[in-house]
Amino acid sequence: MLNKNNKLMNSRSNTLIVLAALVVICMVSRLLFMGKYLEGWDSVDFALGLHDYNIAYYQPHFPGYPV
């Protein structure tokens, strides 16, 4: 019985180690390939909203535009 419980704990710890490694790989890859400048109007509006908050100029704009 003890041997079966030990195998179960090893399996869970191996799963946690693999998941943690995948999370670290994902975060590192996102940081390596992060954009260096603004890509669209949404990014520009958000950056302007951080610098100068003004509702009249939609800075920052509300999420999602009506179609």
C-alpha cells in the first residue's frame, strides 16, 4: 500500500514539475519576442491614455468598438 501511495506522489510531483517548466518556457518565449513599438491604434490609444487621461479624446478608449 505504501509503495502505491509513493508512486502516486511521484506522479503528481512529476506532473507539477512539467507544468511549471511549461509555464516558465511560455513566459520566457513571450518576453523574448515582445514587440518593441506600438502595432495598432488600440496600442496607441492606450499609450496616450497612460500619458494624458482624457475622456473627450477617448484616451484610453473603452474596450471594443461598436460595429
